[in-house]
Amino acid sequence: MVITAQAIVDRIQQKSGSGWRDTPVDTFLAGNPGSDVKGIATTYAPSLEVLHKAVGSGKNMIISLENPFWTRPASLIPGGT
């Protein structure tokens, strides 16, 4: 069976029922939503180690709770500018 990354996200949202809330952080950050998925890895935090292991085991979709990129202003860091 071939399924795209977008179809998987759509299915997760549908199965979540009315509890799903659209937010600006729940999005594809890399890759093509139309790509065929060969395997899925889930993680709390997508560290470089997790990404390497996922790709090494043939998975090409990674669903994480945390963002893999720093997205908050440096002013929130003590001593940040």
C-alpha cells in the first residue's frame, strides 16, 4: 500500500476527532507532503541522533512533539540579544 505523508497527517487529524486544533507549529517543516511514506518514526525531540537512526532504518517520515529548530527569540535566553 502506498500512502503519502499528507494522507497520514490527515488520518491522524481525523482519528483525533473534534479535539484536533490547527496551530502554526503543527506543519511540515521539511520534505514534501506528497512524498510516499516508507516508514514512520515518532519521537519527543528530533535530535540529530534520532534523525540518523530513523533514516538509517528506512523511515522517511518523522513525527515529533518538539520542533527540531530553535524558533523562539534570543531575547528569551538569559544574556541573549
